[in-house]
Amino acid sequence: MVVSYHSQSPKFGSAIIPESYRLTTTSENPHNVAEIAVPGPFAGPLSYRIMPGQQPLQGGRCLVPLRSREVLGIVTGTRPSNAGDSDALKAIIRVIDASPLLSPDVLQLARWVSRYYLYDIYPAFMLALPALLRVGDHAQLKDEPLLVLTIAGQHLDPDKLKGSRQRDALAALQSMQHNGQRCKASELRARGIERAHWKSLEQKRLLKQEAASLNPNTPQGQLRQPSLDLNDDQSAALKALPTEGFAVQLLEGVTGSGKTEVYLQAMSRTLALGKRVLVLVPEIGLTPQTLARFEQRFQDQLVTLHSGLTDKHRNNAWLRAQGGEAGIILGTRSAVLTPIPDLGLIVVDEEHDASYKQQDTLRYHARDLAIYRARLLNIPVILGSATPSLESLHNAYEGRYQHRQLQQRAQGQQRARLETIDMRKQQQQHGVSERLLHRIRQHLDGDNQVLLFLNRRGYAPSWFCHQCGWMSDCPFCDARLTYHRGRHQMLCHHCGHQERPANQCPDCGSSDLTPLGAGTERAEEALSTWFPTTPIIRFDRDSVANTRDLEHQLARAHADGPAILVGTQMLAKGHHFNRVTLVGIIDMDAGLFSADFRARERMGQLLVQVSGRSGRGERAGEVVLQTFHPDHPFFTPLLEQDYPAFAAQLLAERQRSGLPPFGFLACLRSDSAYPQRAEQLLKEMAQRLLAEPGIRVFGPLPALLSRRAGKHRFTLLVQSDQRSRLHTALQPLVAGYPRQQRHLSWHLDIDPIDLM
Ligand code: ADP
Ligand code: ZN
Ligand code: ZN
């Protein structure tokens, strides 16, 4: 295909548009057909005719006809028409963007996502766009307009004006403009100047309003705060990371070993070269603390992209990233597809975290996309974790990734001691053993904080009849209902079903019913009766629904004096609690016997992560694990805080069974109100897959959660020693079976991480 370049660049704000975007027409070689990705079950773009005067741009949006509808499409390329084109090729209705939205690397990344995860092309492009641009809004900052003085306004002596308010307004604007500040109405209001006052300046043509526009600039890497002197491990890691060229560095170090400091200094090098940085963090890892740490270091603009933003804010942040205004883009999973000019480094923090994998529709893994993108752009990527995924460790052991370890805690603190409490020999109340209770008291008396981890929210995991053993089940799922005392409701954590707790047993009529087991809500209640004067601070999805709640609870945790923090895995992630000296793990036994082969990896990671919360300040920490299986071999390396030995044990197991990272896996899941139909579909697929070379299948079996929201669920695991064989075998299924039929749906999950 011959592509010629336009001499004039299309303008979008003042953003600079790289040469490679500009595909267009010449008279000898007219590009009169555009390839456009449209919604629907299409693996690639469709062809549309370009009408005279239209200038569709690669990576821009168009309005096009599709069947009887008008839809938004993304232009993936243009070309001259050829003999293969149908005469009935439909025409583009309207070109929306005068400059491209998606950069060539993002287009390529999205195409790869669609191919690799065997999913439609359009949703892959949509992942890269903020919601407002997906529905066709103009690619413009949705910010207050700027107030700009006209030439007359700049030179008029304010004293010549009559009203004192107008005088003040003009003087304020003149001094701001003189200092190069861009002024908005809200800033004037903060100085006591109301709309009416500057409006009269506008009427006198001393002032005009201008739409907010982007301010693209080249990153400088100027620091606000000096960087720290790196210790030996840290500087070795930084030195080993190239500033240019593709390389993956797995940076392994316990919490507090100084990984973030290495990221910051690597970022500073990249910014100083005039290139930008993308930092990915897990879903709930993006706390005000994290953000503040990045903002305090650099002068270059930082934007955040995460699900907690309003559509408007996300739109603005995205445009600042895409338009080259921000130097640092900090975001969760989907930020990996943000177009960023001159991207020079990607950091994936807590690379093992499950929230990097999208668990519905297009089931991509952001860490894997980050690596693919880095390879496309020929830039380095850092994967940081205290507990790397087995996949990344394997890649490091095989020499595909650099492996750097930070052995010491950056500030020289002691590692926490870890011990088990044998629950078979303990009295317990509300899930807390006598021994643990005693320890909690000791630590609180020493003016310390205590952290209690419990991987179950709500009050109690069940409602139980003492006479006949009946337990409350969800009518729609194969799961127990959880009792939430605060709202006196039984809640299903899988489908959201709610009901009042029964007063009488539906089986035997007894009224001897009580909650069974303990959740965070119950632990909080019990603790507040045992320690009535100590603040109890809860962290779970019920008590922390948004960033504001999180900020509030974190602020309480950082206040002086003893306190107990109690919560779910939300507590395990990245937060720094300098005054915690005791971590109590109330129950982690469930992962020992799960049928999900990843459950153990997750449980070990969680144990190490939670333990890492202890002793981060000057005081040494202790970690206490309650378990009914203190002798389980699984715990041995973890008690010695030896994550690499633990990982080696799991890797050996995976190798024996050909599971990832030694073999490649996909999971087919079906669900239907009629169990036979769901099972039959997967049986048929299993037959077809078995006819392919090098493919093994397991199942179909009922899913671990075999019924959810009234639907019966089946799974079929597909395994191969070669990734390409897996793809070749699965492709015809994707093409041959619609994902949704009446009373039956199915989906494919490539590299599944959750087998529930
Ligand atoms: P991680 O990201 O591995 O949890 P951090 O980078 O947050 O570790 O470091 C933990 C603490 O140690 C932070 O308070 C940080 O400021 C401090 N720190 C990190 N590196 C150094 C260093 N080289 N010298 C002194 N303090 C450091
Ligand atoms: Zn009963
Ligand atoms: Zn349910």
C-alpha cells in the first residue's frame, strides 16, 4: 500500500501530530476507501467509501451506516479502492475528528488485544477511549473557559474605570496575566471577584472568554523534592534498567524495600530525556498517599485515570495525556491503552495483582498489554512486586526478564516475625483466639497499632440452625448468604440477592438460629466490646465505598495513639501503616484446599503482603496466623518469610501438571437456566477441540460456583504446550458459535486467573 503524507498537519488544539498519523490522498493514487472498526461481532474493520471532501484519519472517529443504524466507527486505515470492493460499498456519513484520537501504537495494541483474546475488534478500540468520546462527544477539554484580557484591557489603567469592583477585577487580571497565569472564573471568585464584575469588563471589550485548550509541552524531569540516595540494591536495579530499548525488569522486594523510590528515579531519567511515563497501579492501590508521593517529586504535570473519576474528569485527564500536556500518567487497568506521545517508560506496580485482569467481556491482562506495548515502542518496563506472579518469575528464571531483588528494607527496619496459632487447641470468641486476644492487648498497651486481616466482609458467613444444622443458602446461587448486621440483611456476594434473616428454621421450625463464623463486621463489633476506648477502623467494601471513604479511614489510621485496623484484602495493598506492630491473620485456611489451582498462589501472596504491613516504622513487628493446619507444608516457606522458596514449590507443582506458566490455558464458560444446555454446548466444543493436535481438555464440569443468579454454570479447561495451537483450535469456536443465544451464553477466557 502506498501512503503519502499531507503537507499541512490537521489541527487539534495546539497538539502536535506525528507524521505517521497522516494518511491521505493524492490525485494519482486516491485513497477513497477507509477501513473502519464498527460495533458488532467483527474480528476486523469493514470497508467504507470516502466521499469527496471527507478526510478520515487513521485513529479518528467517523459516523457510518451499519445495517439500518448509524454507528460510531474508528478508522484503522485508508486505501485506494480495488477490484475486490463491492460496488455497494456504503459511504461514510460524517468524519467526526479533525485530528486522530488513537496513536498508531495504540491501534496496533488494540488489534493485538482483539487477536490474542479472540474477541471483537471494536471493544478493543473502545477500551482505549474515555466514555464521553465513545459516545461521540467532541474531543475537547470540558473545563471552564479562560478569561483573557484584550489588547485594550492589557493597557488600560484600572483607575480610569468607574466601579471599584471593576477596577479590582481588571487590576487582578492584569497582574495574573503579567505573571503568565491563565485565569478562570473560579479563581477570580476565590479572590472575591464575582461574575457580574468581569462580565462588565467583557461588555467593554476589555476581556474575552476563550475555550480551555491543551498546553502541550516537552517533559523536563525537574524535581520539586530531591531524590533519596539509593542503597546498593536500589542503584544496581536502576543501573541495570536501560533508558532506551525494550527490556523488562522484574523488581522484587518486600514492602518497604524501596521499589517506589526506584520507579521515581527511573521516571526522572525518562522525563529528563523529554519522554513520558505510564505508571499502572492496582484498582484500589491508587490512594491519595501514592498520588501525593508522585506529585511531590516532579514538576511535570501528572494526570490520573481510574474508575473513580467522573466522565468529565476522565475525559479531561485522557486528553491531557493524549495531547502531550501531561508527562506522567498514573492509572489503573485500562490506562494501559491511553495514547501517550513519546512514551518512554512503563511501570507496573504490584504486577501480581488480580485486578489487572479484566473479568468480564474482553478479558485482557493489563500487565501483558504493558509488555506488548513496551516491545512495540522499544522502551523499558518495570514490573514491581513483593510477591511476583509465577508467570513473571518464570520469565525471569528463563532469562527473558531481568530479575532484580531489593533485599533490605530501605530504612533498615527488621523483618516481622511470623508464627502460627494452632486453632485446634484454642478457645475462641467470634473467630479470635485467646492467644491472639492477649497479644492484641499487649501491643495496644505499648501504644501501638494492631492490624487484623479477615478475608470476609459482612457480619457472619452464614445463618445457622442449632437444632437441625440448616444454613441459609442463596435461592439463586450455589452459595451461602452472608449476614450483614448493620442493615439486618442476608446478602449474596455473588448475585446481590437480599433477604431478611429467618426467625424460624424453614426445615425444623426451631427459633434457635444464630450467625455462624465471623466477617469483618462481626470482628469490629467484638473488638469494640473488648476494647471500648480504642478506635476500631474498618476497611472493606461496605465501609469504604469510594476514595473519600478510604482517605477518611486512612487519616484515622494515621492519627496518634493505639488503634485496631480490621479489614479485608483492601488492607493488604500498598498502604503504609508506620505504627502497626502486630498483624493478626484471623483465617486463611480456605485457600489450602481450593480446587482453583491459583488459590494457593493468591493466598501465599496475600499472606506475605499482609505480613508486610507490620513493623514498617522504627518498631519491630510480629505476625500471627491462626490456622487449623499449622503443619501444612504449604506454610513452611511462608513462615520463614521466604517467598522465592514458596514460589519455587508452586512452580515445581505447575511444571508437573503442565499448568501455566509451563503450559497455556484457556477457559470456556457457559451458563443457562437449563443445566443440560450449558453442559451440552461445552461437550460439543470439547469434541471439536479434541480433534485438534496438541490440545487437551478437562471437563466440562460444573463451575466451582455451579449456580449463580439462577443460571447453571459449566467450565471447560483447554490446555496446550504451545500457545499458537491453543489459538488455532479456539478460533473456529469463536467464529462458529454466537456468544449469546436464547437461554444460553458462553465466553472464552484466555490465560484465566480465576477459575470460579
Ligand atoms: P516500596 O515501594 O518497596 O514499598 P518505598 O519506596 O515506598 O518501598 O520505600 C519505603 C520507605 O523507605 C519510604 O518511606 C521511602 O521514602 C523510604 N526509602 C526508600 N528508599 C530509600 C533510600 N534509598 N534511603 C532512605 N529512605 C528510603
Ligand atoms: Zn432447623
Ligand atoms: Zn446469589
